Amino acid sequence: MENLISLWQSTGIYNFTAGQVFMMLIGFLLLFLAIKKGFEPLLLLPIGFGAILSNIPVAGISQEGGLLYFLYYGIKLGIFPLLIFMGVGAMTDFGPMLANPKTLLLGAAAQFGIFASLLGALALNAVPGLEFTLRDAAAIGIIGGADGPTAIYVASKLAPDLLGAIAVAAYSYMALVPLIQPPIMRALTTEAERKIEMQQLRHVSKTEKILFPLILLLLSILLLPSSTPLVGMFALGNLMNSCGVVDRLSQTAQNELINIVTIFLGLAVGSKLSAEAFLQIKTLGILALGAVAFAIGTASGVIMAKIMNRFSDTPINPLIGAAGVSAVPMAARVANKIGLESNPHNFLLMHAMGPNVAGVIGSAVAAGVLLSLIK
Amino acid sequence: MENLISLWQSTGIYNFTAGQVFMMLIGFLLLFLAIKKGFEPLLLLPIGFGAILSNIPVAGISQEGGLLYFLYYGIKLGIFPLLIFMGVGAMTDFGPMLANPKTLLLGAAAQFGIFASLLGALALNAVPGLEFTLRDAAAIGIIGGADGPTAIYVASKLAPDLLGAIAVAAYSYMALVPLIQPPIMRALTTEAERKIEMQQLRHVSKTEKILFPLILLLLSILLLPSSTPLVGMFALGNLMNSCGVVDRLSQTAQNELINIVTIFLGLAVGSKLSAEAFLQIKTLGILALGAVAFAIGTASGVIMAKIMNRFSDTPINPLIGAAGVSAVPMAARVANKIGLESNPHNFLLMHAMGPNVAGVIGSAVAAGVLLSLIK
Amino acid sequence: MENLISLWQSTGIYNFTAGQVFMMLIGFLLLFLAIKKGFEPLLLLPIGFGAILSNIPVAGISQEGGLLYFLYYGIKLGIFPLLIFMGVGAMTDFGPMLANPKTLLLGAAAQFGIFASLLGALALNAVPGLEFTLRDAAAIGIIGGADGPTAIYVASKLAPDLLGAIAVAAYSYMALVPLIQPPIMRALTTEAERKIEMQQLRHVSKTEKILFPLILLLLSILLLPSSTPLVGMFALGNLMNSCGVVDRLSQTAQNELINIVTIFLGLAVGSKLSAEAFLQIKTLGILALGAVAFAIGTASGVIMAKIMNRFSDTPINPLIGAAGVSAVPMAARVANKIGLESNPHNFLLMHAMGPNVAGVIGSAVAAGVLLSLIK
Amino acid sequence: MTELMSSGLELMLAGMAIVFLFLAMLVVVINATSKLITRYLPEEVASHNTVSVATNAETNKHYIAAITAAVHQYRSTH
Amino acid sequence: MTELMSSGLELMLAGMAIVFLFLAMLVVVINATSKLITRYLPEEVASHNTVSVATNAETNKHYIAAITAAVHQYRSTH
Amino acid sequence: MTELMSSGLELMLAGMAIVFLFLAMLVVVINATSKLITRYLPEEVASHNTVSVATNAETNKHYIAAITAAVHQYRSTH
Ligand code: NA
Ligand code: NA
Ligand code: NA
């Protein structure tokens, strides 16, 4: 009898708090978005599952001694995002960007979303009940980088309490890129601009591809050492792939290793989706600012492309500017799709890949600035 | 000269204790069983090797600073069994069980072996020299779950000192299922019963397969949160596989990740096969109780199937009840084989897979009960 | 403005020390050797990259809290070299050695390079400014083992400060085997000797291949337990491969697991290439002694083969003695190549594989001696 | 000792009860779910899926065509 | 210093002795094992293996047949 | 509060400046590298590579021939 009572008192039904129930629903919502809607499933599925597991009463899976507690160390120590970045580097082909380097500036412009939403977060302090420090604001702004590992890395350093909301916002908006970007792109461009055909990309030699990650690393060492953990691991992965002499390492980095770390990282991020941390007005602010960041980043990229088009001797279709936010390769595909709507023979995909991967570099640089200037 | 003496004094021959020699022989025996007899080689080979390594004098491979000492943390912290369970979940097809859900009850009945041997362990306290606490008894009983990671997880929480013996017993008896089960199955069934043909299984939709791990998780959250670490990771693996949108994660979970963890887990379990811990009368008790647990579990499953056959409108071959102990897929194969002996056209394999995977759920639930009620 | 100044003060340019610049150049040199010259790229590429990353000012990637700091624990605790050794064991085929066991003695003779350079290191103490302890000398000597993980394992135990230089020397000279060995081999042999054709190797049964790793382990347990961490993990890998019942574990050990650990180990070794540790006269001594070790090891192997050829009833081509240094499979290929120069129909490759893998065992045994006798 | 046995017996009763209860509830829920699915999203689900897959496939086909064309264009000139 | 050298020399002698001893013993044991195997479990081993493998293969064939049939039966009706 | 905003604004200016500066420098360096490569190691690089690859390939062919022959010889007798 005693046993039965103690058992009843140990059931989830007996111990649930409203917050836990709500967060578990958020977890199921993320699973639904991942599985049924195909929203960045590789990350939202483990994150959603982690959210469910960490909000189970009694079990304590994300408390000391629980699995998610240990996995979270991989984020806390900055290991998981860097290993993922290495894998992403190994998967990235810089060819289209090297063929048309000026598209790098589009990747720079789109980072304006980061700093605009940083400012927005600070402005939201005017709203009663909201209080974002500069560190919080910077971590929120990085959502605009449209790059998962970078966002998680920066948030884990500057505002670990907001990590869950920031990661969810970042991956959700990355999945929503095909919905968020097109109206902005159409609003800021004329039909004539969207029809612009671009020159074919020149051939890029293997030597250039091998040298590029080293040049990138060198520049970030000289100018912005605080960005080198991110840029360095990205360059390592890219070099392993482009050099052609360590294929077995490159393959493992972009397959098994990144898969293992992705499962662990997703679960660990999910473990930060606790009721206390997530169910705050802050979270609404973060979600709103994230959307703003994506929108402003997209707009900045497009406008920059329009400016460049005016001054460039070769034509630039402004649509590819939107790809500068990163969100590889989704944003580049969106640019391609909108371009095809205006001109069914105009394939912008390769041209958009340049600003797209440049956006990854741009957000890593922006992350370095934030990490270096904010104490 | 001094060197030579100090070298001689550092040889294994000089430093061996009788216990170490004996445990090393146990290690070699496990290797023999794994390699020559094909007994669960994926685990008994690393366990046997770990037993040898950890009983080498002087080297201290399982003492602080040694490799096996570090690997053991993966068990101590509960990480390895849960990762293996995730991989097993990804490999498991719940289709046959979902097509005939009432076979779940067979998986429930077979868990009687767990609690019977728990009681048996307590009864053995009457034997002078044997002293099992309630925690010990529960850890021993879980051998009857016929599920490796569950047994290791429970033993690491309730009775880490007995972990080595319990893991060895669990995997050995799982390998011995084709010897242990048939006589019991034959004794408890008539020839006519063994000939019973079962109805073909209905089609199970993809949606059902996707929803099942979530339903399973939800139920264990509501009723038995203490089972959610095990059930949760199992459900995660199963969902990753059935949902179809994260195939690369599912593949890694059921291949490279589970392989890596299996090597580490096996070695770490072997490191618990030290002379002090293993060479006790307790171990004989554990081995005896393990056999009892398997036998009782098998019998309970068969008897439950006979009862269900009486009340069910569709025929149930009692042989598939034996598969309820888990030991996937060995027990299901045994049921199939015994069935073929009586009726060469009666393929019970698919029907036996239902109770077989139900047994995994059943033992995870039983583990949750033990972890929740025993303080 | 303040921001700009603080940013300028956080640039790499502002903070560089001469030593860091120099070490970074060493890093780039290693990358060049790995990529352009094909020098052991699987290790020199990650090591070189690690050297660059760990010498970036401000970023602190190899200081507490940085990625390389954490990865280095895998070496400090002895985990990474042992896992690599397990993978190497799984890749090694002892067939040719078992077919002609007396070639094991060639693998023994070639270890003379280890002890000769150990003595050389102690002799270098006569040079003012150089000071090698017995531990340092032993760690340096092990370069002559021509086996990467063994060198790293021993150096991490005996002289962690010299680890970077020792690892770089070991892998560089292993890559240089095709340059270092041929002149020595030619100088010590006559044309007639180089033409010697060897008897075809006998068939080796599967049972022999399964038993060998166990025999090897048993012998090292009885005689030299201090060598069992290395020998044991090597034997485990080899047994997993030869026994044929745990192929999925063996495949993972020799592919994904070893690849992951190789990346981590390389980066972690690179993190020991800091200016303070590397830019010392000691390093020049280490590089010189490493070359001496390889040369003496090669010579000892060849001379031993000449002696054995005199007393053996079956002919032994002295060239295969050079393969006794290990450096698998490079040294065996060199022996084959030099043999072909004198006799275009004389394929020594298989015959040289015997001493080649024997050299791995020989250096692991030598490592055991050093670890056991040096306190 | 007898106390230990009695708590063991209690554990057995509670344990088996819960295991049965749990798996029996699972049977009920599975049956209910299966009925709900076949009633409310029967072939609809399948067809809905098929449609969305088809849409995706089409979209993908477009992407693939675009990518192929772009790659082709890009490579053919070098 | 000279003490250091002398302990180094001692180490060299002990070390090379042990390495040779160890590998020489390995030669002896390998030869012995190989002879034992060819004498006591020569083709017997092989044939024993072959038989057991064959049995396994047969058993497996049965299993595979059973599985195939069951799967076929299961699928053909859906 | 206003102080916070002003440091945010400063951060924005500094940040965008650095991001642009960094990527602009990257543009310059990439262009320079590309020109250097096409000027100083144009097809030379390619041909140099090809030669060294060829040498490697040849060497490898020799090795492979040797290995194949050795393995063949080794196996054919057993
Ligand atoms: Na970006
Ligand atoms: Na079970
Ligand atoms: Na060696």
C-alpha cells in the first residue's frame, strides 16, 4: 500500500508542473515541425526530443547525474559547435565564391541583421518587464547570422541562459527562409532587376581552393583572433576536404563525427528548454528579434547587391544578395527560385552560392567582434 | 643487476595473485565462448578482453590513470547503456508488434522472471555466507529482463559491485537462450498447441510507426518517469529511424556510434571482473539466479500465451510467449524453430517478434519500477 | 574610438610574439610537407594545423577553456594513442610474420636505434646548454621505434614537455624513410646479397592468426606487464579483425574511430608546439637524435639479417632487415624497391612485412622496458 | 530478514502489476490510435503524404534541374 | 653525469636483452603453436570448422528460408 | 539605458566596419592570389602537379605490380 502511494507520488501525473507540460508541448511541436514540415529536421528533432526529456518530472535527465547534463558539457566547453563547424567546413565548396570574390561583400552586408537586432534588443529594454544586457543582446543578434553552430557558440559564451530560445529561433528561422525572404526580395527589386543574367563563373583551380582556407585563417589571426576558434575549425575542415590527401579524415568529419555531435548537441540544446529559462517574456522578444534580424539581413544583402550592380562592370542580380545571410544552402535556393519566376532560363544557384558561403564567414567574423568587444 | 632484479620484480609472473590468474582464465573462457561458440560475440569478446586486461598485475589498466578506469566512467555516469539503447531503438522494427498489440501482454508476463529471481536472491540470504541487500537482489533480478543495456544500467545504479557478474550472466544466458528455452517450451505445451497457425499480420502504416515511440514515451512520462532515461533514448532511436527525415543520424546511431560505445562498454564491464569483486559465493548465486530468471520468464511467457489463446478469438501459438523475455532476436528465432519442428509450414518468426520487442519495453518498465521503489 | 583602440589591441598583429610567428611558420611548413610532399598527411596535417591554432595570440585555443586544451586530455590520460593502437592492430595482418617467425628477430634488432639514441641523448648533456634527464632521453629514444602512437604514449608519460617535438620528429622521419634508409641499406649490403631470393611463404591458418594476438598478450603479461596497455590494445584490435565474429566492431575500430581519434590526437599534439616548449636547443638535439635513431635502427636490422642469413638454412635477403624499424608499410616497401633494383623479379614485399610488423611489437616491448625501469 | 522478504514480495506484486498495467494501457492506446488513424487519416494520410511528397519531388526536380543546368553551364565553359 | 651515462648503458643492455628475449620467445611459441595446430587440429580443425560452419550455414539457411517465407507471407497480403 | 544604447550603436558601427573591412580584404587577397597563381604557377602548377602525380602514379603502379605479383606468388602456392 505504502509502495503504491509512493509509486503514485512518483508518477509524472502527480509531479507535473504547468510549465513542464507547456515545454513538453513545445518539444512535441518541434518534433512535428521537424518530421511533418521538414523544418531543419537534423537539429529540430534532437532539440525537440531533448526538450521533452529535460522537462520530465522526477527523472532529472537534465540535472546533475542525468544524460543531458553530461552532454551539455560539450556545449558549455564550446566543443560541439566547433566540431560541427569543422564538419560544415569539410562540406563547403568555396569554388563559386572564389570565382567571383566580390560577392563576399554581399555576405558582409547581410550581417547588418545581427547588429540591427542587437540594437533592437537593447531598445526593447524600454518595454517594462524586459531586461536585456549587452551580452544578451549580442547573443540574440547572432540569430541574424543564420548559422546554427555560430549562434550556439556565441550564446554559450555570452548568454547561456538564453541558449535554448536562441538555438530554437535560429534553426526555426533558417527553416523558414523560403517564407521570410521572398516577399522582402520582391519588394526591394524590380522585375527588370530580377531578370538580370549573370556572367558564367570562371574556373577555380585546386591550388586556389587549397590556399583559401589558409588565407582565411591567416586573415582572422592577424585581424580578429577572437574569431579563430570558429574560423579555424571551419578552415581545418575545408582544408581537409580540398587538399585531397586526408580524404578519410574529411569523410569522417563530414559524416559520422558530425552526425554523432549533431545528436548530442541537439539533445543538449533541448536540455536548455526548461520552463524557467524559456517561459519568460524574453523568449517572445527573442523570437521577434530573430525574425527582424533575418528580415533586415535579407534586405541589407539585396540592397548591397543593388548598389554593387550599379558600380560593377559585370551585372549582378540583386536577388543573390539575399543569400548573404548564410542559411546554406536554403537561401541560395530561394534566390534561384525567385530568379526563375522572372526568367525561366536564369539559373542563379551557383552565383548565389558565393554570397551564401560568404555569409558563413561574415557571421563568424561578426561573432569574433562580439566576443572580443563585449566583456 | 639491480635493473634485472627490479625488472624481474616487475614481471607478471612475480606479481600474479591466484585470483588474478583465475579471473584471467575467466576472461579467456569468455573469448572462447565468443569466438568459438558464437555466444553474443559483440559483447562477450570486449568483456572477456577487458577482464584479462584489468587483471594484469602491475599494469593497473583498470586503476586510476588506466584506460579502463576512464572508460568505466561511461557506465558509472549511465551514458554508455543509454547510447546503446538509442542504437537498439533505431534498429528495432515495431511493425509486427503494432500489427498484433495484444502480444504486448506476453512481453509483460515474461518479466515475472525478474521479480521471481529478485525474491530468490532475497531467499538466498538464508544460505550462510550469502548476503544480498534489496538493491543487490533487484540488480540480480534484472538479468531476467534478458536485455543487456537495461541490466547494465540498473546494476550500475543499484549494485555497481555486482555489475561484472550481472553483465556476464545476462549476456551469457542471452547467448544460451537456444539451450535454455526449448525444454521449458516443450514441457509446457502440447503438440497440438505447438502446431497452431496464426493469422497473417495486418499492414502497419508509417504514421503508426512514427507515433508509437512518442506514445510509448508519453505513457512512461505519465506513469513511470523513472523509466524515461531508458525508454526515452530507446524511443529517440526508434523515432529517428521511423520518421525518415533524419536517416543520416539514424544510420550513425545504429552503426558507428553503437559500435564505438559497444567496444568501450564491453571493456569497461570487463574491468569490473576483478578477483575481489567476482570471486565470491555471491557470483555463484548470481549465476544460478540468472538461469532461474530466464527459465521462469520463459515459462511465464508461455503460460500467459496459453491463457490468452483460451480467451482470444484469434489463435495464439503459446510458443511465441517464450519470446517475451526479449533477447532479441534470438528468442523469436527459437520460437520459430520449435514451431517448425511440429509444423514445417508454420513460420512463427514474425509473430514472435511482437512479444520479443515487447519484452524490451517490459524490462525497461520493470527497471523503472525497481529504480523508483528501491531507495 | 575606445572600441577601436581596444579592438586594435585585440588584433593578432598587435599581440604577436616572435616565437608565436615562428611556430606558426613551423605549422605552415608541416602543412606544406603534408599536402605538397605527402609526408604522413593523416597526422602532419592535423599536427600542423594544431600548431597554428595554438600559437594564435589572444585566442587561447590551447589554454584552459580552449578546444585544444580539452582535446589534449585524450593524450594526457593516454586514451588517444591506445585507441589508435587498437585501430592499427585491427589493420595489421600478421600472416607474413607467422609464416616466417624468425623474422621477428629482425624486428628486435632494429630496436637498437631506440637505445642507441637514448644513450646519445645522455651524451649530448656534454654540450653546454643541453640538459636531458633519463626520462627525456628515453622519450627521445623511442622516436627510433618508428611508431607514432607508441612514441606519443611514451612521451606523454615520461616527458610531456617534449611531446610536440618528439611527435613531429617521429612522423617526419617515418615519412622520410624512403630517403633515410636506402643509402644505409646499400652501404651495408653487397649486390649479391641484395639479389637473394627468398622462399615462398607457407600458408598460415586462421586458427594461428586468431591465437597469435592472444599469445602475444599472454607473453607480455607474463614478462613485461608495463607493456600491456600498448600491446593489449593492439592485440584487441588484431583479435577483433582475425576472429571474424565481430566484424562490425573491427571495421569501426579501423575506420571511423581511428579517424576521429587521429584528428583529435593530431590537433592535441599540435597544441604542444608552443614557442616556449619547442624553440629550445633541445629541439635541435631531438631532431638530430631522431635521425640517428632511424639510421642506427635500419643498420641494426640489416646487420642482424646478414648474421641470420649466414646461420639460417633458408636464404634471407638482408634488405628486409631494414623493415624491422616498423614505419609500416613504408619500410617494407622501401626494402621491396631496393630489392627490385638489383633483381627485377625479386618481390620482397611480403617477406619484409614480417619484420615490419615485428618492429611494431618490438617497439611496444621496448616502450614497456622504458616505462618499467625509469621511475 | 522476513521483513526483507516481505518488501521483496511487495515489490514483486507492485512491479508485475505496473508492468502489466503499463503494457495493457499501451495495447489500448495502440488500438485506439490505429483506429483513429484508419478512420480520420486513412488513405487520406497516405494520399496527403503522397501529394506533399510529390510536390516536394517536383520542387526537388526543379531544383535538381536548376542545379544540373547551372553546374553544366558552369563546367562546360571551363 | 657519468652516473647518468652508466645507467643509460645499463638500460640499453637490459632493454635490448629483454626485447630480444621477448621476440625470441615469441618465435619459439609461434613455432610450437603452429606445430601443435598442424599436428593436433590440422585439417581436423578446418573440417571441424567447416562442419560447424556448415551446420550453422544450414541452420542459417533454415532461418533465412523461414524469415523469407514469413516476410513474403506478411507482405504479400498487404 | 541610453548609455547601453550608445554602446550598442558603437558596437554596430565597429562591427559592421570590421566585417566589411575583413571581407573586403579577403576580396583583395583572393584576387591577388588568383592572379599570382595564374601568373607564376599557371599551367606550370598543373603540369608540375601532373608530373609529380604521374611520377607517383608510376611509382604506385610499380608498387601495385610488386604487391600483386607478391600476393599472387604467395597465394598461388597455397
Ligand atoms: Na551569416
Ligand atoms: Na525483457
Ligand atoms: Na619499431
